[in-house]
Amino acid sequence: MQVKERPCGSAIRGRLPTGCGQCGKGAKLVLFVTGLCGYHCVYCPVSDEKMYRDVVYADEKRVTSDEDLLEEARAIRAEGVGITGGDPLDAVDRTCRYIRLLKGEFGPGFHAHLYTMTPDLEKVRKLAEAGLDELRFHVPPGLWGRAAASPYVAASRLARDVGITVGLEVPLLPDRKDDLLALIRWAEAEGLAFVNLNELEFSDANYARMRRRGYETKHELSYGVKGSDAAAVEILGMPWRLTVHYCTSGFKDGWQLRTRIRRRAESIARPWDVVTEDGTLVKGIVEGEGLADLMRELSETHRVPAELMGVDRARRRLEIAPWVLEELAPRLGRPAYIVEEYPTADALEVERTPLA
């Protein structure tokens, strides 16, 4: 097997796991099923608003009902779900219910993969019964050098016996390369399908902990850790018989996230939205009171087609096609703006330009 380059510095030796292929297309719903977790990993990137909190998010959308989850899946035209946390097996019954819900709605071919540090046999059986397709064990670094004597042996064998594809997914810690090599050798001898190596990266949540451990960013424009890329080149250069896949922080942010966001933008854009190359939405807005009256005025006096504008009551603003508002703004006598925002559930605003 030859090493193949992938976008944004990622690389692979072997066959890309199904879940990873869907992520690259932007077609994988990310289901953060709980922030609960019994481990305290130095490198954990989970934000303070989620860490150790029993909350559920589908991509950027807070989930408080089944319909919230299904709505987000439809919005990105999801082909599968990647279940993460926290540790999803700390909320195993909820996790299994969501797998059944999604497969019931979108069909048995809707691919489900899950990350966990928990090698609990009874919970593995529950996942299989719910229809999980792919299980990715996140073996703690302290066990990398002795995985063959760990509970992950029995858990991975049971999962495969009940029809689940099993692999490993761990961060590439450049200072633990020898232990990581031992882990991959065990995975190969055990007959696992793949090992995903995620580039170690800084986040707002883990920055102080990572710095105390001596990690540095590889350059000022990257969150990736210095030494990860070089270690990945060395590891992938070895003649492994199983798939070894290195996924960079640049791929997650510059490709995977961008692709998913554009996919969502194309699904939810209204006739007055302009979808940019990056997948953001550009629109004109007028904020304040009397928006229904303003909309009527625009329709009757200025002949603006009804399909090129709409009132967003939750945000107390009139949205209108940007090319229309640019022309009419000087005649309205009230503040008007062109805004660019993400098409995600939180609609994060990127830029706001006032019009005359």
C-alpha cells in the first residue's frame, strides 16, 4: 500500500474508513451526545460550555428534542452520523436511541460511527443492537504500549463478532511516538480495520494544559502542535498492513467544516441569500420595529418582490436581498446593513457593513 496525500496535509496508507469519507464530503452529522466523561485528558479540546456537562448538540445546534436532531440532519443532507462527547457510552441508552431514531428516519444505510474510551462489553452489545456500523476506540495514552493486555482486546473482539467495524482513533502525540507505534502494531496484529491519527492541536479549552506540558504550535497561523507532521510522515512510511490515516487540524477546519457549512448553506438559503464560496450567507438586513409595515412599503412603493425579503421575528429584523437593499437603503431613512454570517444554527455573524 502506497501513502496517498489528502487535502490540507492529511495522508493515508490504505483504504479510507467510511466515516472519514463522509466527513470529507461534509455529509457526516456530528452528534455531541453528552459532555460527561470519566477521563481527564490533557489534550481534550471540548469547550467549557460542553465539558462534563450533560448536553446534546447536533453540529452547532443545541438539541432539546428529537426534531432538533432530525432538522439538522436534513439541513446538511447527512449521509451518516459521527457520535462523540465527552464519552457517548456515559449516556449509552440515549446514544442507542439516537442511532435508532436516525436510521429509522433515513434508512438502514445511514452510517453511524462512534468514538469512545469505554471498553464495556455490555455497552458494546447495546450499540450493536441499535445498529452502530463503526466503533472507534480512543485508547488512553497510558495504555498505548500495553494494549495487548488491556480491556480493549475483549471489547474489540466482541464488537467485530457482532458485526461492527472496529478501528482506533487517537491524537498523534509526537513525544509518545514509540508508544504509538506499539499501539499500531497491536491493532495490526489484532486485525483491526484502521488507526486514525489526529494531529494534536491547541484549543481555547486545552491551551494552558498543553503549554504546561511543553507543547508548541508549529507556526503562528496554525493550532497544530509542532512535531506532529514529522512524526506522521515517519509512521505512515512504515509498511503497515492495516489502514493508517493522518488527519490534520487544517483538514478539519479548512476542508471538512467548510464543506459541511457550504452543504448546509445550499440547503437552507432563502431566495434573498447569497451563498459565498466559503459557504457563508450574505444578506441585507434592517433591524428594529415596524418591520411588517416596512415590508409592505417595500412591496407597494418600491415594487420589491415578496420572495426577495422576509421578517425574522426572533432576531427582530427584516432580511432582504443585498443587491436590492444596496439600491434602496438611502431612501428608507433607517439603519440598514449588509451582513455575512454562517449558515449554522448559531448564525455567527462574520462581517457587517452599514449602508448609507
